[in-house]
Amino acid sequence: MDKGYVKIYCGNGHGRTTAALGDALLCASIEKKAVIVQFLKGKYTEQTEYLRCLEPNIKIFRFERETGYYENLSAEEKADEESNIRNGLNFVRKVLCVGECDLLVLDEILGLVDWGIINVEDVLQILRLKSENVSIILTGRHLPEKLIEYADYISEFNVLKDEM
């Protein structure tokens, strides 16, 4: 992990976040630091609280205040959460500028583009802040074509069968 990379997990199948968390665990296993910033998932839950036992090597952050997923919120709640999300994005920029981690996971940042909260250029500006030895993982359902050329690795998760 000496040379940083940009990895993207996208698609409609489940497992994007799980794969990114697995990468964070691998990072921590070699005494490196990972920062995970999650978007569109609401405030902390029991699952995210469990990950706190992995600190200081893995730190997880959510900036939203509502308990529900963004897609289930009222228009007024969404407007409030967008302000919180922007605070999260400012935090991401600070993490990259200060060099606080070896791996930065931006979970569901591509969803922010889908919802029109940010645009592809905003994501590219974040990627441009990345130093050579920092790796970044982006997750979300839809991959804007413009981001493909900036990625070193892209994995698409698809549902082949769903009888649930």
C-alpha cells in the first residue's frame, strides 16, 4: 500500500460497503490508518458503533443527524441533511490535506452525485487532493463515466438472482 490507488465499488448488488470495509481491515492489519466517511445512511447505528472497537486504526464518521436513509426523508429533512453532508465533505478535504490516513473510504459518495447533492467535478476535486501514497475508495450504485479514467480498479456488484 505504499503507492496509493483509487478504487471504485459500484452497481445495484449488495456488498459495496462490505468490500470497502474489508479493504479498511486489510489496511489496519498492516498498521496503517483508514478513515471511513459514510453518506446517505443516517446517523450511527449499532453496526457502525461496533466498528469503533477498531480505533485508532479505523475511524468511521457519519455527519447526518436523521436516523433514516436519505431517500426516505421529507424534502425539509433532506435540505437539512444536505448541510450536514457538506460538512462531511469539508471534513474529507481536511483529512486529505492533513494526511490523516493511508486509506480513505467515501461510502456512497457516488449516491451524492445521483441525488444531485454534488456533481462529478466535486468528486474529481476530492480525488485531486489525494497525495501519492493515499488510497481512496468510492462506493455507490451508479458510476459516472467521467470517473472511470481516474480509477485504478473498478468492481461492479450486480444481482443475478433475488428471491428474498
